[in-house]
Amino acid sequence: MLSTLLLGALVGLMLAFTGAGGGVLSIPLLVLVLHQPMAQAAPVGLLAVGLAAALGAALGLRQGIVRYRAALLIGVMGMLAAPMGVWLAHRLPATPLLIGMAALLAWLGWRAWRDSALPGGEATRLAQVPCQVVAPGEPLKWTAPCARALATTGLQSGLLSGLVGVGGGFVIVPALQRHTDLDLRSVQATSLAVIALVSISGVGAAIGHGAVSLTLALPFAGGAMAALLIGRRWADRLPAAWMKRGFAVLSLLTATLMLARAGGWL
């Protein structure tokens, strides 16, 4: 029980500090540390990540930093695209997919690290993004380019999630940073809202098939939710550059793990 709580806490901290990586971290922890079969680890991880993300999104809504209409659009498009990713995953070679995804994550990590170290010119870039906030605390100004950018983000996230089980925050966080002028806290909170939305269908299907072990899922999810609550308090005090570097390190670490899996070492 204690080990399950602590492992879930690692997932919650990851979500709190980066807005991503929960699913990528939870499944290896459940499989490699708790020795759970993949068929059981996947729905348990999804439930824990979904509940922790929902809690993070609720906190963000209370603070007024979740862009819920953007999250809804991204989430719906992601759910529509995920089945196509699953369909492709059963028809394309697994190893090239893993290598390609690892390369994408490494590139995203490199960009996040570079952006954290090169803040110059940020004001000029933000003035040109398609999705902009009218005034601090106000909603995004919806335009056709903004809607297209967010819908494309959702499609990419869903497709990659279906292909290799990774997508979610890894795609949403950098996309929101690229297409909007939201601050990092709002980006991460909105990402958590999307992850919570997308998790609903998967968790519902898993529970319906009796694939979720509640004796494992409840302490794992409880640890994730408790750690997210604690982590959000610390995350709000950290400089944005540190948060970006944390996302970069997580992306590069995940890329390394995916390469190891492609090579048969995991």
C-alpha cells in the first residue's frame, strides 16, 4: 500500500510541475516496480492520471487560469483522432513508430530548454500568435486561425496518443505555448483539463470491462492526487524558466526510455 501511494505521488508531482508526463510515467512504474501486467497497468494509470488531472484542472478553474473552451475543443478533437491512431498502430511497424516519437519528444525537449534560456524577443513573438487574451484575466479572443490551431493541436495529441500511448500534455503544453500568449501556469492548467477530459472515455470503457483493480487503483490515484495538491503549491512559486526546463528534462528522459523500448532493452 505505501509503495503504491509513493509511486502514485511521483505521477502527481510530474503533472503538477509540467502539466504532462503522467501516463508515460505511471505505466512503467506499475509494470517495472509493482510488476503489474500491461493490461492492468494501463487502465490503472489512466484512472490515476485522469483523477489527478481533474483535480489540477479544478484548482485551475478556481484560480481562473483554465481556458475551458480551448480545453474542450482540444479534448474533443483528441478523442476523435485517437481511434485513427489506434488503427494505424495496428498496421505500422512498432519500432519505427517508437523511434519517430522519441525523436519528436527530443526535439520538443530541446526547444523547451532553448526557450527557457533565450527569453529575448518573447514580447514580439507573443504579439503574433493566433490565440491572444484580450486583457489579463479575460478569455481568449476566438478567431478562425486560433480555432484552427487549437483543433490541430487536439488532432495531433489524439493521433499520437492512439499510435504510441503518448501525446496528451507532451503535445498540448508546447502547442499552447506556441499558439497562445497564455502564461505557463495557465498553459499547464489547461493541459490538465484536456487530459482529464480525454481520460473519461478510456476510464469508463476500462471500468465497464472490469479491467480496473480498485485495490491497486485507489491508493495509486490517491497518492497522485495528494502529491498534485502539494506540488501545485510549489509550482506556483517557481520561475517559468525552471518549469520549462523541467518539461525539457522530462521530454528527453521519455525519449530515451522510448528508444530503449524500441531497442528491446525495456
